[in-house]
Amino acid sequence: MYFGKPVIGTRYSAPLDFMNDENSYLIDYDLIPIAQSVGPYLKGSVWADPSVEHLQHLLRTVLEDKPGRERKGQAAAATIRRDLSADAVGRLTKGRFEQLGLDQAILRRDLIKVHPAPARPKLMLRETPPAVAKDIRSFLRRPVISILTPVYNVKAEYLTKCIESVRAQHYPFWELCICDDSSTLPETREILAKYVGMDSRIKIVWSDQNLGIAGASNRAAEISTGEFLALLDNDDEIAPDALFEIAKAVNENPTADFFYTDEDKIEPDGSFSDHYCKPDWSPDHLRSVMYVLHMMVVRKELFYSAGAFRDAFSGAQDYDLALRLSEQAAGIHHIPKILYHWRKIAGSAAATLDAKPQALDAARRALVDHVKRHDPLATVESGKLEGFHRVKYAIRGNPLVSLCITTDDRSSTVEGRGTFNLVEHFVKSIAHKTDYPNYEIVIVDNGNLSERTRRSLSGIPYRLESYRGVQRPFNFARKANFAFGQIRGEHLVLLNDDLEVISSEWLRALLEFSQQPEVGVVGARLIFPDERIQHCGVAIGINKSAAHLYHNYPSGFVGYNGFTHAIRNYSAVTGACMATRKSVIEEVGGFDERLAIDFNDIDFCLSAVDLGYRVVYTPYAELYHFEGASVQRKAQSAEEVELFTARWADFIERDPYYNPNLTREGVDFSLVRR
């Protein structure tokens, strides 16, 4: 460059101190972790791997564009002679000595003063509990976990607590990679300076310009050497066993490359509140809201192959990353323990969701970007709650949907509604309110649909199929299986007759999920006529069997982290309104007829989950349910309870979509009483 020669170099690291697009040819690159130590480059460090294709392009450009290479050569010579000459370097060195007050001391050595090192935080040693130490010694793998913490103008008190929470870890194989994002708050920089050299595992890089949270996080990742990257905000804290539990999960799930934990919040007085005990991996839930949150841990190789953090989505950079990780991860594992403490500070998202409207916009854009890759025909709309989203999938084609309504042609008195025939009332609401056009109504009676009911339904197309099997004792599973055999297409919705359509899009909302090959069953939001919740998802293990969550709560009740109003995954939904496909029914084997009354629908859902299908609850399919009007019974069958609990003991012990830290004695998502 000094002699005016055109130079090609990688667009990364130290050469950028004197190389730029005006005086050089810079090669594009990808950041990749080094698989094994080579020379001075340690395993786990990040290497800027230059693009061979771009290098070829630049070589051709240098060869073919003589005027261009001469311009760059002249600019290169000017840069080096101006900025890196002996005189220029001498001036910089002299200025630095003057800045430090050492210029006169060099001339008069007797004036040299040894300044004491700045006071550093007291080293706090904590012994690892013996049981934890024993477990760590037994690990086949002891991965180094690199914690990425971008820092910008945070109060000294909070930053100190954040760093000390890392130093307090029982698991010793970690490094804290901090990038100060050009902080202007003196106390922030002073605290970081105090930690320089305190612990070799604490690594600090200082940015000379504000990169934003995404850029600063990427810069922190570049100085990491660990196999896994964990994300920690500069004012939050992690529990002492956080990294131990993560390392334990890595050993128990060797193929997983994306982990997340439960969390809570730190109040201004230091107490903990707002526990968030999350479900296991739930892709439909993630597309509704960033439920993964803290603490996210990712294998570094996946982090870079997914594209690291992106500046365009700063403020929701973790949501954008989680969505992209979900597309490539070999395995996603949830650690159901509260290991992360998110501090509530005025103006933070931990305190109020809408504190950062630009973050909400970035989250929506990140989801739109993800959805385009996942399903180009899908759209993203605002959800039912602030910060929530609805991914609306296009119906593929115009498939026929069979609405299978089982009935005994009963009438019932409903408070505030009067007395009416149930199946007649429901069919008319379908005909008057359903906006999806291609459906057939299949009424499955017991051979007893009255002439009066038939006349009242004249003008509404329907097909009557009569179940002639044994009527006493009543066996709903057998009648449902008969109904399944009457459908003419692939798609069907099994329905009780004691329903009434609320949302005109109810059938589209069910079909947009049931049409997806990975989804086996879809359930609806069912409301009692007095505006109480009848169904918004089923949890396994409550009351030692299964229960409807938030049963009898007000219909407007938001519930735990908005679960009642969000599209999300469950292990089961009610058969009162259940969408599925004929192929799924055939694979599962239909309803188990030994479960005549209870659990047949839950058993069907769990069987589908066992086969690898997802179960989806959507609040956009909303109907009234006059529960108890169609079937009356006094108690559950002991034989059915025994069969169900024996078959699904593993789910009763650990429902993947209902956190084990939550109560098994109620339906309100309260914590287990210890």
C-alpha cells in the first residue's frame, strides 16, 4: 500500500485500521467457530473465513479495471504515508504519553510516580455444593459456556450485581464476554475497568462507536471461545446454579443445540416476582409471542450458521434470533427451572410490555421475515393482546370439511336463552355465521332425529347418518368412530350438538392449522353462555388425570402470560370441538372405545402427540358451549380412569406443555406449593 500497490484483504479485524473501500479491495467473509486449535487460534475462537467466490471476483476486478486499481493504489499510498508514517506514529505516541502525564517523567525519572491500581470489587469466593461438584465431575462433557453481555450506560449497582451473579456460578467452566457499546456514563466504564484483570474468564472489549445491542452482542461473541453462547442483559442476574443446569442439560441432550430456561423478575426492592414457567418447545406459541425469552443458550456453530444477531431487528434481536434458530436447530430443549432474573427498571420491557414500541415493531418485522421463509402465503396480524401476533395461514385449495355433529336430538333450557332444540340451534348458527364456504354438515343421530327437527332444518343442506349400535350403556367413543367413517373428504371437525358459533372465521381458523401435515389436532376457544371459559386448552396431570385450564374463569381473563388469548401448543384439547384429518384418525386408530365417556378425546390427542404430531389451540375459533346439555352423568367410570392413567402415566407425571413447577391441584397456573 505504501508503494501504491492494489491490496486485497479480508474485511475484518485489525487491517480495517488502515484499509477501507477507498484504498483497498475488501473480501466478504463469514464468522465461524474454529473446530480445533491451530497455532495461536484456539478451539472455539471465531475465525473470519473469507469468501473464495468474492476473492475471485476481486482478482478479476484488479486485473481488468486498470483505472480503478490505480485510484485505489494512490489512495492507499496517501493513507499509509499520512497515518502510519514514522512522524504520524511518533505524534500519536507523544500525545498518549502527555495524556497519561508521563512525558516529563521520562525526561526526569526521579519524578515517576507509581499510581495505585484502582480499587476492585472484593473477590467473592463461593464453594460449590458437594452434590453439584460430584455431578460436574461425572459429566462426560464440561463445555465452556460463553456469556454474552452487551453493556451500555447501565448503573454501577446493576452492572456489578450482573457480573457478580456470573462469578457466583457453581459451574466453573464459563467466560463472561462483555462488549461496552461506547458507554458515555462514567460509572459504567469505571465498573468495567475495575474488573479488567480480576478474573481471566472475564473478557471485555471496548467499542469506539455505538453498535446497538445486536452489534455489541455480536462483538462480544467474536471474543468468545466457548462451545455454547448464553445471553445475559447488563442489568439482569442469573441463579448460582444456572450454568450448572445448562451444562447438565447439554450432557443429557447431546444432540440439542438450542436451550432455554424459566425466569422471573427482580422488583426494585430486590424481591422476585412474575414467575414465568414455560412450556417445552412450542413452535406455534413462538409465532404468537416471544415466549422463550431468558435465558437463551445456543451452540456457537448454530449461532453463526443462522446468521448471528441482525442490526435491522435491534430491540427484538433475541426474538429474531430464536425464530431463525428454530429453523435450523437439530434439537431444542427447555430447562424447567427459574434460572434467570429479569430486572424491572423504569422504561424496561420487564416493567411494562409497551415501554419500547420500537421493539414491538422490530418483533413484528422479525416474525414477518420468518413467516416468509416458512410459508410465503401466510400473513402476520396483530394478536388479541399487546405484543402478541397472529400468523394467519392461507387455506390451501378449497378442501371439503365435514362437520360431524353427534346428537340425541335433545332440547335444553339455557339461562338467559330459553328452551330450544340443541342440534337445530347449532346447525342454524353454522349456516348463518360461517364464512368458509366448502363444508358439509353431517348430523349423526341415534336413529331418532324427529320430524319436527327435520322440518326446522329444511332449507339448510345437511346429511343425516344414524348410529344404530348399542345405545345403553352410552358409548361416545363408539359413536364418534362411526361418525369418522361417514366423512367424504380428508378434513373433519368433530362437534357436540350443544354449541353455537361466535366467530364467523371459526372454521377457517381451525382449518388453517389442521391442514398442516405436522399438526394432528386443533382445538377451539369455548365459552359458556354466561361468558365464562369452558375450554382454552387441556393440561395433563392436574387432579391426577387431565383438566381444562381456567375452567369457569371470566371469558375476558387474560391468564398466565396471555395463554388464553394466544395460539399455542398443548398436549390435548376437548373433543367438543376438535379438528383433525382422516389420515390422522386412521394412524391413531380412532377413539378407544374402552374409554366410553371420559378421556377418549384426550387419549386421541395424546396418541397423536406420541406419533409426532402437534396439537394446537386457537382462540380465533370461538363458540359457545352449553356444556352438560347433551350428555348427563354423575361420576367418572373407575375403569376408564384406571385405563387412562396407566396408559399415560408419563404425561401425567410430566406434561411437556404444562410446566412441572406449576400446581397439579388447580387450573390457574400458580406455583407448586413446596
